[in-house]
Amino acid sequence: MSQSLERPVIIGAGPGGLAVAWTLKAAGLDPLLLDRGEVPCSTWYSYYPSMRMNSWRRLSHLPGRKLSAEYGPWPMRDDFLAYIKAYVRDLDPDIRFGTEARRIDREDGRWVVRTSGGDLTTTNVVVATGLHRTPYVPDWPGLDEFEGEFLHARDYRVPEPYVGKDVLVVGCGPTGIDIAVAVMRAGASRVRMSIRNTPVLFKLSPVTSLLSQAIKHGPLPDWLVNRGSLLMHRWHWGDLTPYGLAPPTEGTLAGTARIGHAYGAIDRGLIPAVREGSIEIVPGVAGFDRKAVMLEGGAGIKPDVVIAATGQRPGIDGLVGHLGVLERPGGRSVVHGGRCAPHAPGLYFQGFRLPPGQLPDMALDAHAIAQAITRTRRFNPLRVLGIAW
């Protein structure tokens, strides 16, 4: 079955897709959203309930509706889901749930979105499936034969099952830090964190959120941002080498370019726990040997539980990888917001900018996409973020 449409198609009914739907409807269009889940923002339901935003509430609302002050400066997962429910009620979008977009092709000057429910042909497509579509686990030797408990952080919910257990958390991103601190406070018998390269760690504050947005969208040269992030890390934490945390060797932008995803994290209690000995830092994981986890340098440890906080990936190679619009490494789009790749007019990407500040970015890019599709005037980004006077 094939259907020709004269309206934009948005793939993904998460916050990014909903934000674009709002700006398009405000411009007089009626976009169709496709989502493989059964509810809006379905991925957020899979996150652990204690998750808090890393971007300041004042910067993190979507177009058309602000986050309530009752959520505090750093809303939790359920706060944001309540906000999304109200957002969807006000937006009243046309969403086809349970519909998976499998591939996008260019035919006769239009886009063909091949879905589980048939082909859709249209002029403008917005891919808004986001950075966190597919959990990522490194290809560690011996993992299939490991006899201990192993799970990805995406499957973590609450710390109580790990009380009295020896836990190894692999990865020092925001999720890894949250989980390690939570299981430590809940009463795990031992908590270790495996870190291959110490990332730049920032303190949580509104100033940090404002600076991150200014850096991401401002004219500062990369070398200055890299140098500044290293100096900020040192200023905040001092020398942590005695605790197993060597100083970062590259700034946030340099690290991001090397690994293809965010390099840096907001600390929510890791450093104090490391200093007091409640969380131990160990080298990166080299592989598994049935009952043991092998670390770089040859040492082996035997935790009861391994939680891989090794991130998630966009997972859109099958959807658009053949179109030459993805970067390597990382698999993110090469363009964002209102820009299209020169050979792919009318194909937009929303929600693929790296943290921190993904929700503020989504608000900015949603307006830019609507303006590109409708060819309306430019906007004031400060007003979009709700901080213009």
C-alpha cells in the first residue's frame, strides 16, 4: 500500500518530534507523526525513575508550553512525562502509533518513507528518532560466556536489587554516575567504576547550562573551548590522580570529535564518593573470562553485577545510512535543524545534537525546521528559550 501526502512526515513522537509538530501546526501545517511505540515519548518510560535533567528547567521547555516551576530547577523523569502528557493534550497531534519507519528513499523529487504500514510519499520528512534509540554495548571478548549478572544501564530501574552486592559500573557518563552513586547510597557492599579515559566533569548549575548553550551555538574557536573545559575541570575538582582519576587529556569538543558522542558529564555525587572511598575507580574493561571481568593492564575482578553504562546510539543506519547524511563515528546526522544536506533537500534532522542541552537544542531546531519548510522569517533564539525580555 502506498499513500501520497501533501504534508510533512515526522518520524518519532518523542520530545523532538512533538516540538517540530507544534511549530509546524503553529505555521498552519498538519504534520503526520510516525512512532514505533504506543505512547508519545515512549523511550522516556524506559529510563530509571530517579533520572533528572542535566539542563536547567528554564531552558528545557518545548515550543508553546513551559515546564512548571513546581518541578524545581532540575525536573525528574516523571515530571517531564507529566509535562509531555499535557503538551500532547494541547497539541492534539496526528500520530500513527505502532508504525515503524524502516527506510527513506528519494524518488522523482520526493521522499518515500517505507514503513511497517506501507509507503508514504511526501516532500518534507523530519527524522526525530533521537540519539538514544539503541543501547550500545562494546564488543568485549568473552562477554557471551560471562557467568555473572550483566545488564545495560537502559535496563536499570532502582538500586534496591543491588543492596549487599559487589557492583561494577562501566562508564563515567551522567547515567553511570547516577547509577553508581545510587547503588552506593542504597547499600551495595562494594561499588567500582571502570573508566578508560577520564572525561571532563562539570558541576550542576544554571550557569553550566547557560555556558553550554553559549558554547554550542556561539562563535568561540574549538581550541578555546577545549582549553577552557580542561581548566574548569581542574578548578572544580583539583588533582584527583590519587583516587584513580587521572586528569582529562582532551577538552570536550576534541573528545567528542574522537569518539563520536558526548565527552563530558555532570557530576551528581561521584567525586565526593570517590574521595571518601565509597566508590573505587578501576581501569577500562578489556574483556570477560567466565567468572571474572578483565581490566586493562591484566588485572581481573569478580563483581556480582556488571552494569554497562556505555551509552546509546541513534541506530538510523538502516533508515538513512544509504543517503550519505550520517557522520562517522557516531552515526549522527551531518546537519541539524533547518539545514538539509545539499543532495537531500526536504530531509531534516531533529534531536541529534550532542548533550549537554538537548532539550534547549530541540526547541531551537524545531523553530528552524518550521521556518525552513514554510520559508518564514528568522526567530530570536533567546525568546524561544524563554529568557528574552
